[in-house]
Amino acid sequence: MDADYTLIGEGALVFITGAATGLALLRWRDKNVKAAQEVQRQTLLDNARRDADALTREAKLKANEVSLKLREETEKSFATRREEAVATERRLAERESLVNRQLESLHAGEKKLGADQEATIAQRVLLETRSDELERLTTIRKSELQSLAKLSEQGARAHLMREVEQAALKDAAGLTKHILEDAKAKAEEKARRIICLAVQRYAAEATFDTTTATIALTGDDIKGRIIGREGRNIRAFEAVTGITVMIDDTPGCVVLSGFDPVRREVAREAMQRLILDGRIHPTRIEEIVAKVKEEMTEAVVRYGEEAIAKAGLAPMHPEVTVLLGKLRFRNSFSQNVLDHSVEVAHLIGLMAAELGLDVNEAKRAGLLHDLGKAVSHEIEGPHAIVGADILKRHGESPAVINAVASHHDEVPHEGPLGILVSAADAISGSRPGARSETMTTYLKRLEDLENIGMSFPGVEKAYAVQAGRELRIFVLHDQVTDDEAAALARNIVRRIEEQLQYPGQIRVTVIRETRVVEFAK
């Protein structure tokens, strides 16, 4: 037991000793920890103070920089505003000075205006006084002039007006003559060049048709068969064709006469076939004529297509082509209308090329300008208007339609094509050999030309010369002046254009001369 208690005591002592040691160690450790913590805390505080001092210094530096920058900007702003204020004050001073000067000028102007107004009033009073005096003197002068000249005021005024009118007419006539001569010289030179180029570059036949056709016979015995028993063959032939058959004593030929060229062509072809066949009787005549008429329809289309091809144009509407082909059998002043149309197409194409116009459109207008003559005997109206209506129905261009309608001035020209068609038409009709006329018609035209010249006052004599291409007028020198002679020539030209139909152009020459004859004895 005692041993046990001894062991327990020793154990307790050891325990207590260990506990005390452990406690001492703990306290020492706590003291060291606290000392370390205090040192760490002090270190942290020192670091924090240093950081705070650094941040404070940095903040103060930045604040100083910002403050300096703001101060500089503020000073600059103040300086700019001071400059603007100074400039504004300067401008205000200048404006004030300008306003003062303007006010002074206005005051001076008002003073001058008042002085001018007073002077004007004084001048007005003086002018009124002088006007009254002038009116009084004028009245006295008029009365004195009337008493001296033995003319009333109305008579003197009429005399003066006549003198002024004559002087004005003389000046106007001189100016008109100068302007017309200048314009004619320039226009004629240009037109002459274009027309000469067109005429030189195109040449056509100079032949014409007549209203008869002559058929050569192989012998005189064939005439009997053509006549038939008691003339029945001739009567049957004339009834079917509408053409007169003339058989006279002329050997070796028979003459077919008729004004319709289509019927005459049918009769000519039918007669030639009957002569070659030898069987001539009414039934055979009817068969041959009917067959020739059918072939003539095909020939009309062929003639129209050939004309279009000669003009160098694209194919046209079939009905237009047929009407063109019919022109092959129409004549105007003995000139074949289809040949004339092709010639006009070529001429107008050459002139259009010189003027820079559409050549194809110009050729269409020239080729189709006389299309109305193919149906002129069926439809009333001028052939130009009729042809234009036909082309309008078949969708032709407005320029071509107007050119066809206006080439004889039935309607106004809407472009240059109508004028060119008129010029080409005149060139084709007036060239030598293109047209012919009977002696009666020729003499009647010359007589009408001279009568027109003699219908004007002051004309002494009138002569148609150069086959009707020139009219020479002799005027009385004491009744017609030089200026009036120029006006007389223009008036005669206008009347000829209005009243006569003629190929080409007619020159009107007015001759005024003064002859003084004395004899030495």
C-alpha cells in the first residue's frame, strides 16, 4: 500500500511538475506570440503610415497639378474672353462711327433734297410760264403760217404725213431689198450647191409616153382579120378593153388610143397575142383579154417591188406596193409617175445626205409622194392629201406622211422632208425632156404669163421669153421708181405662183430705163 502511495505521490509530483512546466511553456509561448504579434502589428502600422504618407504626398501632387492646369485654363479662357470683349467693343465703336457718318450723310441728303425740291418747284413754275408763252407763240405762228401758206392745219399735217410716209416707204424698200438680196445670195448659194450635187450624181432617162400605142403588123392581110366580118372583132375588142382601135391606110401598123394607161397596156398586150395566135374572133378576144388582165395584176406587184428595190428601201406593205405598181401606168405631163417617183427618191436621198438627215426616211417620202395618183380617179381630193391618208392607214411614220401631204403646200410643213420632196419633185419635172405639153397648152401658158405681167400699174410691156422660163417686164420710168420696181417683181412672182401651173421655175425681170434723145441739126 505504502509502495502504491509512494508511486502515486511520485506520479502526482511528476504530473504537477509537468503541468507547471507545460503552463510555463505556454505562458512563455503566449508571451513570445504576443511579442511577435506586437512587432508585426507595429510593423504593419509603420508600413500603413508610410503608405498613407506616400498616398497623401501623391494626392497633394496631383491636386497641385490639377489646380495648376485649371488655373492655366481659366487664365486662357479669361484672356480669350477679354480679347473677344475688346474686339466686340472695337466693332461696336466702328458701327457706331459708321451709323454716325450715315446719319450725317442722311442729314446732308435731306438738306440737298429740300434744296432740289425748291429748285424743282421753281423750274416747274418757270416751265409752266414758258409753256404758256410757247403755246401763245405757237398759236400766233400757226396763224401766220396759215395766212402765208394758205393751208389749214389739217392740210399741212396731211402734206407732212405724205412726205414722211414716202420717205419711210423709200427707206423700207431699200432695207427690204438689201435684206432680201443678202438672204437670197446666201440661201441660193447653199441650195444651188446641194441641188447641183444631187443632179450630177443621178441621171435618168429623158423620155415620155403618149396616149397611143402602135402595133406592128406582119402584113396587110392581118388587118382584115382584126376588123372581122362587118367590124365585129374591132367592136368586141373595144368593148372588152375600153380602148379605141384605129386602122387607117398606114401600112404595117395598127394604133390603139386611150387615156387610161392600164387599159391601153392590156389592149396592147392582148392585140400582140391575138396577132401572133392568128385566131381572132370575139370569144378568143375575151379569153386573151381576161388572161392578160390576170397577168397585169401580177405585173403591178412586180413593178412596185422593183421600184422599191431601185430606191434601195426595205419591202413595204403589200397594198402600198400594189399602188406603187399602178403608178407604172400613170403619166403626169407625159412623164411616167413611177419612174418620176423613183427619180425623186434618189434625188431627195442625195440632198438629205448632204444635209445630214435620215436618208432612208427621205427616200420613202420621195418614192411615196405621188402615191395618191394611183387612186385619184377613185377618191376625191388632191393626190397629196389622198396619198397621205393611205400611208397613215398603213402605219407610215408621221414625218413621211407630212412630207407627202405638204409637198404641194396643201398643208403646212412640219419638217424639212416636205420641202426637200417639193424641191426634188421640181427638179425631176423641170429637167430637159422630162415633160412635154401640147402647142395649145404652151401658147395658153405664155399668154397667161404675159397677162399677169400687164395687170400691174406702171407696166408698159411684158414679154414671155426662153420658152416661158422668163418674163421680162418694161415699166414706165416716171411712174415706177427703182425701189418700187423690186417690189413689183416680188408681187408678180407671187401672182404667178398663185395662178399658174408650170414646170420648173420662171424668172421675172423688171426693166426700168430713162432714154433721152436729141438731134443735132
